[in-house]
Amino acid sequence: MAGITALGKDAFLNLLTKQLQFQDPLKPMDSTEFVAQLAQFRALESAMETNKTLSDLVQGTAAMNNLGAANLLGRKVEVFGGKLSHISGQSENVAYQLDGDASEVVIQVVDQNKNIVKMLGDSAPQKKGMHQVLWDGTDKAGNKVPSGIYTYVSVAKYDDGKLTPVKVSAEGEVSGVSYGEGGPFVTVNGVSIPIKDIVKVVK
């Protein structure tokens, strides 16, 4: 069957026609072999039609994904990764996911110079799952921080007593869309990420 596929539909049909045209009338083609060749031809034709249908479906899905990404321009989304484009005076929601029950969770707000601006969270135990905390946009002294890119770094203390990194998501506006291998990408907070990493559309 692999040989037939490599030969191609048209070439296989031409070969079969020539075989019938030049067969010895005194020694006609064996009917069993002829039926088998026709069956192989039909299987090849069916496989090619299936491949074309699947290709059309893939192209249609890619087009819909690209259109969906373009519609996100200017909209606020929540994405995995703790990088945030902060506007001075605004409050920001920070979401994080715990892989188990934690006795303590700490979130650091870090500026572009890698200085810790503020510590979020408390020492109260928290259950496994998604959680959210609000950053009011101020530093440790309660002063409003300037606009810019800030990063959330979070760790949790689980039953083993070790500090484990926590997956953080932050909100940001989609400022750009690009297309490449693996599907469409959106630019959020100055970072290009796959559209699949969007947790939710905020507005």
C-alpha cells in the first residue's frame, strides 16, 4: 500500500489502464489480482479525499484562531506569567495557583531594577486551587509607585516545609498580535505569548 501511495492516484490509474490495454488476449489478467488492484486504487482514492478534508479543517481552524486573536486587540486579559504593565495610581489583581494546601504564601512585587517594592499575602493557611490578591499600587511605605513594568514573584510553603515557586497570572492589555508556528501570539505587557496562555478575558 505504501508503494501505491508513493506512486500517486493518476500514475496508478494510468498503469492499470496500460496493463489492461497490453495484456495478452490468450492469457488475460487473473480476475482475483485485478479485483485486488481495483480495491487498492479505491483505498488510495479514499485516503487522499480524507487527507484533503482534514487539511481543509485544519486551515479553517487556524483562520478562526487568527481572527479570534485579532479581536483581542485593545482588550484586557489575564495571562500566566507575573509581568505587569502598571499605571501609577491603579490597583492590580494578582491571581496564583496552589498545587496543594499551603501554610504560607508570599508574593513579591519587583520593579525593573529588581528591587522589592512590596510584599503581598499573609501567613494564613490557604487551600489548593486558584486564589487572588489585590495590589493597591503602592510601595512598602504606602506611596504610589510610578508607571512601568513590574513583576510578581511568588512562593508557597507546603507540607514538606520547603518554599516552592507558585504559578502567577496577571492582567494586561493586548497591544499586538502576531502569527507563527504553533498558532497566533498576543503581546501583553510587552511580552509575546501564545494565545493558549490566556487565562480569561477581563473586559
